[in-house]
Amino acid sequence: SLAEKLQGAFKNLKGKGKLTEKDVKDAMREVKLALLEADVNFKVVKDFIKSVTDRAVGEEVLQSLTPAQQVIKIVNEELTALMGTTQSKLKYASQPPTIIMMAGLQGAGKTTTCGKLGQLLKKDGKKPLLVACDVYRPAAIKQLQVVGEKLDIPVFEMGDQVSPVEIAKKALEHAAYYTYDVVIVDTAGRLHIDEKLMQELIDVKAAIDPTEILLVLDAMTGQDAVNVAEHFNEQLEVNGVILTKLDGDTRGGAALSVKAVTGKPIKYACVGEKLTDIEAFYPDRMASRILGMGDMLSLIEKAQENFSDDKAKKLEKKFKTQTFDLEDFLEQLEQLQKMGPIGDLLGMIPGMNKGAMKDVQVDDKDLNRTKAIIQSMTLKERQEPSIINGSRRKRIANGSGVHVSEVNRLLKQFEQTKKMMKQFGQMEKRMKRGGGGF
Ligand code: GDP
Ligand code: MG
């Protein structure tokens, strides 16, 4: 993978105390190959390597005590910059409704993404309407309706005998009348760009004057996706990109090139077929992911902000001696809560899979119940959770007013956290020992 190749490129640097300009340039040659192999646009790679090299061969870096880390940090920063540096938010119309028009090739994920975005906006308190303007693909309307039903979001359609321009216009009247505040327009795609498709999109755009045109791109298609983006952007002037199928075995090329080539930011990333598999796109997080560090950098930052040295040392000892108990767990949960949802944190750790994260997600309400459960335990039980058998579980459940299954879940969470902390501890050790080896 790209991450492995990049780490390989840095490996030689790490073994050395002091770096020379040649060391850096050798490493950069490897980085360059890795990026090209990941299907990143050639010109983007060239510019990228130049910026990194210019910064990395500076006196400060080469003279520093940890030159390898400095170089990695620069690569990380430049990758982040390449993707736009900061998160690009969705623009809302000053006068509702906000009109979002989807565009993209067939199969890119437009229809699915209409639902995903609707779901996200609905969660945000908006009242979205989906509009079925794909009158060509058989069952395209039905597909959007199924999506809408699952999410309980209404779908406006007029069958497939009316022109997309007409449907879109009528949908806006409908939205105004029923006070929808966001209108998401699904459009038709073709297998390849063709002029008829483009003209139709241009006509729809002219008819409804969208607040945002979002280009849906399949990340699996790498540089092709970027070529498509360039063409669509020339004709339609899109506002941003939604990158789909990032869950697949993508090489990263599309994510890294699209902003640099088109000037348009990636606003959302889709990471699966489920309607909840969408997230806001953060260039810095993506960069760390591409570097194969999970979000280690931000995790370490967060951890440093929240844990005092003392506490961390005490905790580390507990992990090492395997004396981490439920009381520590409770304290940890409170600390982690300050740092954000624990699921996010786990996702930052390289190698943690999503499945494991789901079981460990904690929110405020959960946390208070968790507290109640632990407080219903005897001190001995807290210190030695393995003694909590069936009858004890029942007693604890009764005491804290929860169902036994919640006690079970908590104990499972505890075990998982223990495992995760162990993993984290080992990783930290490796980082210290290996002169910063990620
Ligand atoms: P459209 O032709 O652009 O409207 O694309 P669709 O929404 O019909 O999606 C085409 C296929 O891609 C469907 O099978 C979707 O389930 C799938 N798909 C869409 N987004 C994602 C994603 O983020 N990850 C994965 N794995 N599949 C996706
Ligand atoms: Mg579709």
C-alpha cells in the first residue's frame, strides 16, 4: 500500500543520527515513486516533491536532533496542504432552500450519496427533500425512493417522461410550498462523459441556480476520477467534490490529486455502502491516514492535552503490571470523554478496525449509566472484574437500574479497552525506542 511504501521510504532516514541532503533526496525519490504508483497526478507529484525537498534540506531540519521526524512532519504537512489544509464545509443558502445538485458519472455513487448527505443534514436538524432527475437509468427513480424510505426523507419525482429541467423546477416549487430547507437533486450519469449529458446538466443548473454543485467521484478510479473532475468542472463549475468508495482498496491518487488539479475541495468522503457511511473530509486526517499513522499525530496531541504526565505514568504502570481495573476504567472513560467520542479515538489507532470500534462507542448518556453500573459494584469486584459471575451481574444490574445485558456490555467494553491500551502502550514504546518509528 501507499502507506507501507512511504514508511519504507522513511526507514533509512530513521536509522541515521544526522541527515545529509543526499539522504533526504534519496528518500524523496522513493516517496515520488510511491505517489506515482498510487496514481497521483504526475505534475502534482513533481510539485509536491519539490516543496517537501526545499523545506527538508534546510539547515534547521538537517541540524535538528530528530531530522527523520522533521522530514516526516513536513511530508505530513505538505500532504495536508495538497488536499486543501482545512475542512471545506457545505455552503448553505442565505435564503432557504439550499439547493444541492449532484453530478458525476454513472456508478460513481450519486444516488446513494444523495441519501447519505440527506441523512447527515437531517441529523443536523435540516428538513431535506430528494429530487429524482435521473430519467434514463431504469429503476433510478425507484432506487432513490428506496433510499428515501429508509431514511424517512421524502422524494420528489415526476416519472421518467418529463425532462430533468422540468422536474427540478417543479421540485423547487414543491420545496417552497412545503418549506423544505435543503433540496438535493439526483441527476443522471453516463458511462463516459458525453455532450448530451453535459448539456442537460448545464440546463438543470441554469434552471435552478444551485447553491452547491457537488461532483461525486469514485476514488477507486484514481487518476481517471481526476480527469473526469477536470472536465465536469470546466463545463459546470462545481463547488466541491464528494469522494466515494474510499473503503475499497483505493490507492489514494484521487484524494491527493483532485484539489491540486481542479482547485475544488473534497467536502465529504464516503466509506461504505451503508447510508451512514459518509463523513466530512479533513485533509489533515486523510494525510495521516495516507502516511499510515492512523490519526496518531492528533491522538498524541489530544492525549498530551488531557493527561498529566503523572497520571500517564501511573496508568502506564498499571497497564504493564496488568492491574488496570474498573475504577481506572471509569477514570479513563471520563478522560476520554473530554477528548471526544472514544470511537473516534480508536479509529485513530492504526490497525483498529471499525467493527471493534462500534462496541466501544460511548456518549454522555452511556457514560452516566456506566458510572452507575460501576458504582453498584463492590470494591473487590471493581478491582477484580473476573469474579463478576452471573448472579453478581444480576445484582449489579438491579442496583443500577439497568438490564443485565448492559452490565455484560460494560464488562466487554472494559476488556476491549484493556486490550486497546495495551496496544497503545506497545506502540508508544516502539516510538520512543525506534527514534520516532511510527
Ligand atoms: P450513481 O450511478 O452515481 O447514482 O451510483 P449509485 O448511487 O447507484 O452507486 C453505485 C454503486 O456504488 C452502488 O452499488 C453503491 O452501493 C455503491 N457505492 C456508492 N458509494 C459507495 C461507497 O462509498 N463505498 C462502497 N463500497 N460502495 C459505494
Ligand atoms: Mg443514480
